[in-house]
Amino acid sequence: MAGLDDWLVGLANLLNEMLRTSLRIGHDPVRLGPGGGPAEPGRPGILLTLVALGPAPPARPAPQSAAGAAVAAAAPFELEAHLMMTAVAEPPLYAEALKFLSLAMGWLHDHPILSAGELGLHAPGALAIELAAPPLDRLAPLLAACPTGGMPFALYRLRGMAIGAGPEPEAPIVMDGR
């Protein structure tokens, strides 16, 4: 079973791996959480903040028989979310934080769909990622709720996160020593 945190941690891990490999750095510049600031004092980074969450719209309702209702009840619950990706750094290191943000944004644009397996999950589905452009009347309240401290950010829409369902883990084979 996969939870919301599993999808977000998987995305952060992929971004960290890409940045460590691309820039040959020995630390993880991407972190999850509300609030701001670098992961460690003095280190620039990227902060991923969940700013909106809701159920995914149904694909299309279909008439169901009694057997179909049981299958629908066992189907995973899909979520959509908006994720703010903000460059965070102390003033002398802004350029490095901007480099992290730029590389991460480019990588997400090159990889708009990530399978659950790529994210290290044993769950159905895939994560679809697209740059979001909220209407101006929603942008001011968003920035008030999630202050970026004047640092650049990007807002992404995440779709396809299957929550609470997945293949049952296989039971381990136990050998009796007799």
C-alpha cells in the first residue's frame, strides 16, 4: 500500500539522486515539508511543499452490477495535488539554489510521467507531473499561505497518486528445519 507521503518521498528521492549525480555533490538538496529554509544551515536547496490536495476527478462513471461494486470498492483512491518547489538559501548562496531549481524543473519537464516503480513504490499507477499556472486570483492567497521569502518557485500539478491500495506483499516462505 502506498500513502501520500510515499509518493512525495519517492519524488524527492529521485530529484536528490538526479542532482547528486548531475552536480557531483555529496548531500541531498531536496527536502519535504512546510516552512522554509535550507535542509541544513548554510546549504542551499529546494523545498517541496504540498499546497493543495483533493480527490482526482472520476475518469467516467460506469453502470455497476453487484460484482462491479465490489471491484470498485477495492480500487485505489486517486489523489491530485499541487506541489510548490521553492529554491531556498542564505543570501550568498542564491545562485546555487537557483541552479538546483533550474535542473530539477528541467528534469521534471523531461520526465512528465513517473511510474510507481521508478518512485520506489509497490503500488499501481504512475505520477503525472505538469507545471501549473493558477489564476491570479488564487496566486495571492497561495503565496500568503506558503511564503517563499522572495525566492523563485515553481508550482506543479501531480496526478495519478493511488492511495491505500497496491499488491499485497508476498508472504515469506518459511522452511521448517526438521
